[in-house]
Amino acid sequence: MGWSVNPEYKEIQGSPIKSYHDVKTTQATIKELLKDGTPDWFSHPEDYKNFAKESYQADKEASDEMVLGYKMENQDLLTNYKARAVNIMSTAAFVQRLKNNGVRCFAIYNGLPQTVGLWVVVPGKTGTTVRYIAFMQVPAMIEWSVLDLDKHGLPAGESYRGWRTVLSMLVRKEILTEAKAHEIFGHPTDSIVSRRYRQTLWTYRHRKENVTSKDGF
């Protein structure tokens, strides 16, 4: 034809498939598998899929039983979206309320989908510095964070970020006092939903290292 993509091209001698696969052995193996007729796993694949699903579920339940002791206290309350998704506030309004009360802050995209990072400008001994506080969900946040669980039912971060969690971080990072935080955003209800948030602030207030609830839920 007068041209070639590869002038050094040479025709492959024999069958390239046979050079890499032992066809005779493969055929013999298939014949052995089918000698008593078509196997059930081939003719009724759905039955075996269901069996596999049931076996997986049984294994998961057994695995879940083994890790029950590692679940977080009051975990059922922390994953109750309906109870925790109250008093929704836009993230912009949350930041603006801080600014209106003398907190020099700003929010910028932090690389994670639907989240921004809250930063605060603070005076330091060697000059003004910028301090990272926490991530916030956009465009709005519910009041109480909702705990996310992994396939074993164990804590795996947050499925929703609550603005009370951000508020607790502002207190713990000494941007706001607890009294000032509640003056700006209101006191939490004295209910079981707010228990972990109140425990978190109590722990910080008393600086007791043996108290484990330090996460703002």
C-alpha cells in the first residue's frame, strides 16, 4: 500500500492466543465441570446471589456484635437526624452574627464539597495572626451535628455539621467565652439532644482530662 505505521512490523507466526493460553487444559477443565450436567451455580445464578447476600448479612451482624463495646455513648441520640435537624441557620448568617459581635472572621472554601473553613483574625504577641476554627457546612447548618456511622455501626465522623459544634470550637479555641457565645446565639435547650454539647463545654470549663466528651456533639 506504500505506507506503514510501523515499518518494522512483522506478521505474528501462529496463533497469539495459543501462545499465552493453554487452550487444551482450559477445555478439559470446562468438560470436567460440566460432566454431570450444567451446575446449579451456572443455571440458577440468582439463588447463589441471594445466598451470598444472606451470608454477607450474617457475617456483618456477627462483626457488629463484636464491636458493640466500641460504640459511642448515647450514639442512637447522636444519629437521630429528625431530633437534631432544628433551628436551621444559613452559614452566611452565622458568620455575619459573629462579625456583628466583634469577631473578625471570614469563611473560605477548604477543598471539601459543600464545606468552608472558618478562620478568625486574632491579636498575638508578635502581631496579628489568623487561626483556623472549624469547617462549616454550606449553604446552611442545622443546630446539632449528626453522627455518621460506618458499615459496622461505629462512629465515622459527621453526616451533617451543626452550628453548635462550630460554636463549641470557638469557645474551646478561646475566641469566645461560653457566656458570650450563648449571649450571641442563645442558650441550648436543657434536653437530652443538647447533652453532649453541654458536656463538651463542661469538660472545657473544668479542664478535666479524664472526661472523654470533647467533640462538640
